[in-house]
Amino acid sequence: MSRHKSTSMGAAARAWHRFKSNRRGYISLWILAILFGISLFAEVISNDKPLIVSYQGELYFPLLKNYPETHFGGDFVTETDYLDPFIREQLMTGENWALYPLNPYNFNTINYFARSPNPAAPSDQNFFGTDDRGRDVLARLIYGFRISVIFAFAVTAMIVVLGMMIGAIQGYFGGRIDLVGQRISEIWSSMPKLYLLIILASIFHPSLGLLILLLTVFGWMGMADYVRAEFLKGRNMDYVLSARALGLSNGAIMRRHIMPNAMTPVITFLPFELSGAILALTSLDFLGLGVPPSTPSIGELLAQGKENLDAWWLSLSAFLVLVGLLMLLSFIGEALREAMDTRKG
């Protein structure tokens, strides 16, 4: 057992070394990890509420608690609008101070004090401009990037789990189970997935959970085919036949002996599954059938750019973020494919 474990660790180390030797893929992985890590702190980077407020000797934390504007010299007991020039002046007079995020807008913040009509071009107030409702484009890109990546991870994880389970059962047992499974898979894969997604998304109330479920239901076939092929090849190997002769259960043989070898195509195609999920979410959002309207989305920005052709910053910013994200995933996928190729030393 220890020898088998050390051999597996050595193979993993060699695969990691091959991955690192592909500089483009390795750097892309770091860039994606850094960008995603930054987006996880979007509320701290881009928000219309100060991080800390010191007013009349007391500290306030607007990100954690809502304060009425009467706390800061206002006249109403409603929640404080920290972009209001009067409130800003109150927080910056005397010994009072406020620490604002780098981008002082949330994804739903409407800049009522913009100097230009909406959609407003990039300026010192809104670095990437505003959309047709006056919301900051940079804030919506930061939050939309985070939602897209998290959505892609969730969809890919569910597709991998479901595809591996179905493919493993088909490939290991074969016979009628494999025959019936293949016929069901062929019928299911022949359905027009995009049209069905559009129909179902238009019938039910849009939400991220519903979209994750729908994309998983219609996206597991490709992963199952790869895993099935690996199990069909591995079930007749000598070490599998020996394990069966020793009395190991089918579950133990599948989990401990065949599944590790079947992970190669799964790992290789992970970045491309992520890309497909991001493109599906963007397409549905572009058609208005994706996430709810108030949710920040790259596809929704592209749709706004189509409706406002003179507002070039809407389409350009969303296009660059989407293309950059897909390029990073493609480079990582190429590097993983080379890393899993044992023919390369």
C-alpha cells in the first residue's frame, strides 16, 4: 500500500512539474487565482459604504451595520446615503474621517450625482462609466466576474460527480446496463440543449440554483463518455482481475483501482467545462433568461451594449473581461492536457 501511495505521489509530482513547465498555463493559473481571490473581497473593494467611519469620536462600521443619517448630522432616520455630498462633507469636517473603498460604488448603486446623462462615459467619478440605469460598470464587472466563476465551479463540480457516477457504472458493469445507458445518453444528448434551457428558464423563476440544476442535467453526457471509456479499458486489467479474485467488492475496485486512472480525462477537461458553463450563463443573461435582473452579470452588460451602441464602454469592458477569462481557462486546459500526457518526460 505504501509503495502504491508513493508511486501515485511521484506521478502527481511529475504531472505538476510538466504543468509548471508550460509557462503560459502556469501563469494563467496564477492570474485567474489572484483575480478570483480579489473578487471574493468585492464588498471591500467596491462598495458605496465606507469601511470605517470616525464621527465625533466614535467609530462606525457601515459594512456590518446600517446607520440612519441622523447619526451623521442628517435630518431623516432612513439609511444613510454615503454618496450624498452633504453626508460626505459631514464625515470629512474637523476630526471626522471616513475610509471609502477603492471604488465607492456597489453593483446596484445608482449615481444620482453624475455630471452626464446615463449611460455616462468613463470619468473620474466612474472609471468604466455607468450603464443605462446609472449603475457603475466597474462594480458590476467585479461582482459579475465573481458570480460567473462561482457559477462555473458549481456547474462543473456537479457535472463531474454525476458524469463520473454514470460513466463508472456503465463502463464497469457493461452488458445490458451499458447498452441501456448508452441509448438513454444518445437520446438525451440529441435534444436541443440551448432551446430547452431557454424554454425552461422562461417558465420558471430565474435563479442561479435553477440554472446550475438545468446545466447539470443537460451537461453530464460528455463527462460520462470519457469515464465510461476509461472503465471499459480498465475493468479487464490484470490488477483489477486480481482484486476481484481476492474478493474485493465492486465498489472498492471501482473506487480504489479504476477511478484514479480514470481521473486523467476528467482533470484535463475541467477548464473547458468551466468555459462552457461561463458561456452558457452569459448567453442566457444576454437573452434575459439567466439570473434575476438586479444581479450583476457580464451577459446583461453585453445586452445593454447592444441596446446602446453609442455607449461603447459597455460592450468593450464586458467583452474584454469575458474573452480574458476564457483565454485564461483555455491556456490552463492546454497546460493540463500536456501535464497528463505521460509520454512527455
